[in-house]
Amino acid sequence: MGRYLGPACRQCRREGKKLHLKGVRCETAKCPLERQWRNFPPGMHAFRGRRRQASSYGVRLREKQKFKRYYGLLERQFMVYFRMAERARINTGDALLITVERRLDNVVHKLGFAPSRRAARQVIGHGHIHVNGRKVNRPGYLVSVGDKIGARATESSQKFIRATLGEGTPQVQPWLSLDVSRLEAQVVALPSSEDAQVPAVQTQLIVEMCSR
């Protein structure tokens, strides 16, 4: 199955949680989860007013789907990251969060270069982002300590990124360092599992499901 191209808000309604897939819009009254008449699972057979009791398998599946949708991952991509996390010497759930946090689209979003991860993938695909002075158009590129991420040195790219940043200096997480004047950032450390802001995801349930 290919990448989901339907309404982003439909995914939030399915999970019953805000996944912040549309940036600032998710914090406004336009979010469907803020509207009582839209806060129910999508589909013609959805029972309005309550959500059905999920089975043990269903609970774990929902945690996995929530994680994938938050980061915009396909099943094959997710399993590649999970196998990498299994080989790590730390807790598998924490290793999974750290690995996915290193994705370039996630870094571009957290630097404020794009309003959402979905928008960040488009920005990267259009060649607006350079890593260590070279164009990288793969959203799944994993950054490392010391990597420098910046906007392409063209007027269109610089203007686009500055318009997204707006006025002032955005608050970035401690593992990233941002120079707004040059539109350049550097990875000063690896992210921790606490830096991941996935809404109410229990990674232990994901590990239990994928370790069968």
C-alpha cells in the first residue's frame, strides 16, 4: 500500500489523539477534535458518541499506527527502524524513538523550517535543504552529530524558509543549535527519548507487537 494522501485530520480522528499533522492549525478551533460533532472515528459505520473496547491486539496496533502516522512512516520504513532499534544496546523502545527523531524531515520541522513534518518532506523533496553543503532530497536521511543543516543558498529558498520562521528566534531542543541569521543549524548531540513529543504513545506495546 502506498503513502496515505487523504485528509490529514482523518488520521487524528481515527486515533482519537492530536497528531499535529497540520502544524499551527491543530492548535486552533478548526481542529476536528475540538469540535464535538466531528470528534468520532471516520467511516460510515462509526458509532458516534463512544469508541468500542479494543482487544489486546487492537490496543497494540493502534499504538503502532499512531507512531507511524505521527512521523509519516510507511510499514517497510518502520520495520527498518525497528530492526535497527533491536540491535541497539539500550531499551528498544527508546532506541526506536531516538532513531526516528534523527530523520531529516523531523529535524527540519523542529528547527522551524517547516510548519509540519508533512510540509518538511515537501521542502526537502524540492531541494531547499542542504546537509553539510550538499543537497539532500531524502526525508528519511538520518542526521549524525556534527552535521550542519541549512537552507539552499538561493533567493527563493532563503525567502521561503524565512517566511516560515517568521519573526524572532524559534525555541529549538538542546540537541540542535540554530543560527537564524545564516539559516543554518548543527546537530550538537544525539536526541534522547524525552525529546520525542509523540502524543501519549507507549513504545513498550509497539515492541511487544513487533517482537512476535
